[in-house]
Amino acid sequence: MKALDLFCCAGGASDGLVAAGFEVIGVDIKRRPNYPYKFIEADAVTLDIDLFEFDFIWASPPCQRYSVATKSQRAYVADDYPDLVDPIRQKLKGHPFTCIENVIGAPLRRDLILTGPSVGLTRIERKRVFELSFLCLNPGAPALPRSMWTSGEAITITTSLSCKSHFYPRKKAGKPGRVPAAEACEAMGIFRPMTGNEVGEAIPPAYSEFIAREAIRQGCGRREAA
């Protein structure tokens, strides 16, 4: 089975697709040295490729236009950031097994919402919305217990307005602190090297693995005989 990961960044979603059994090709507009699979450096929206060569297509367009983390900053101007959701939606139209992922404020149809606890992750919420072209089992989107935030166990992963620095703050006894990127990476279920920026842009592989396995249950990968 073959999957295409558009806007792949360093490959958090790709890791999950591989775990579900797909051979993955990642596409990103800039070079990604830590991306471990086959890679095409290109604009995902204008990429000239036959999408129907792939059994499954994942797309995670940049979220800065919709992110609460950037909207809360004084320098935020929506038009400074591209609105790529509809262009990529149009590009994927007609393919039977696609997923578009983004932050909760993005203009996506809410076919599925996942948090870390939805898929067994115990230290992050990382709430994300998914627009799907197929039916998917919904495990719900539970929150972490409030006690985990006050004790410092829970980790929030946020992105700066410039997208050049990412922070991993935690609160212990009400005081903000930071955890290293490696610890945030482990909390996300990513067990290979990533920079702080890359972890901040990633989604937990468990999210894409869960969705990809549901796609397989719905018939993804069963190509009709020629």
C-alpha cells in the first residue's frame, strides 16, 4: 500500500502511516533533513502527480492562520498566512481515502477530533480536527485530568508567531516552566531525532496510524483488478 503525506514536515504523520503498513512519500516545500522516508521537495498544492497512484493521502496544511497560539499574539494578521485548506481540499477531491488535518480553529468539516488520550497518549492533549473522505470510528476526544496540569505531568506544545521557535511549557504549582524538545517528542510518541521546531509542527504518529487503520478497515488498499 502506498500513501502520500502532503506538507509532511519532519514526518510525524508519516511515522503513523508507516506503522499502519503504508509505504510513504512525503512532500514539503522546503528540504527536511530529518524526514526518514522518500521525499519530494515541492509545493504540495501545485505538485504535478497522479494522486490515484496512492491508496491513501494525508495532508496537514500550515496551521498558523487558524492557531490560537498565533492569534493571541499582537503581531498576528490573518492575511500574513496562506489559507491552504480549500486549495488542498479541491486537489484531493474525488480520491476515496484522504485526510486533511489541522488545529481546532481551522475551517475543516469536523468528521473526527482526536486528543492524546483518544489514542493512549498520557501527557499531551494536542487536540486536532480531521476532515475525512471515508467513515471512521470515533473514540472521542477526552481531556487530560486537571491535576496533571497543576502537577507538571502534562505538556503543552505551542508554536511561536514567527514559526521559528517552539516552546514546551508545563505548569508546576501554578508556575510556568519548560521541558526539552526530546521530552516533548517522547510525550508525542515520536522516538527519533527532531528539532524543537519540527516537534512543534508535528502531530503524534498515533493519530495518523489510528486513522489509516480505519481507512484500511473501510477498504483502503484493495485495488480493483485491471
